[in-house]
Amino acid sequence: MAAILETVGSLEVKLKKVLERYQFLKEENDILLANIDRLQQLTSQYEEELLAEREKYKMLKIAKTIEGSREDRKETKHKINTLVREIDKCIVKLSL
């Protein structure tokens, strides 16, 4: 009978340790998931900022090209014409 009580007592101790470890891992998992969400938001924010900066860079490059030589002006006019054609295509698609 004593052996059974000792086994049950040992089992209770081990079960408590397992439950404590489970609770610790669950809390740690929640923290890690929160960090993942935060990092994903930061990544998304940085990607948006990068796109905005790239767009600014393109505009600055076009502005500098307009100020530049005749060859640069030709290139800029070509880019503008290409953009206008793309816009026209989009308008046509939207009209359908």
C-alpha cells in the first residue's frame, strides 16, 4: 500500500512539474507571437516607406534629367510619353 501511495505522490509531483512547464511555454509562446506580429507590422511599415522613397527617387531623377542635357531631356520625354501611354491603357481598361 505504501508503494502505491509513493507512486501516486511521485506522479503528482511530476504532473505539477509538467503543468508548470506547460504554463511557462504557453506564456513564452504568447510573447513570441506578439513579437512576430510587431515585427511583421514594422516590416510592412518599412516596405511602404521604401516604396515611397523609391518613388521620390524616381521623381527626383526625372527632375534632374529635365535640368540636364539634351540627351537627358530626350530620355525624360520618352519616359513621360511611356507613362502617358500606360495611363491611357489604364483608362481604356477602366472604361470597359
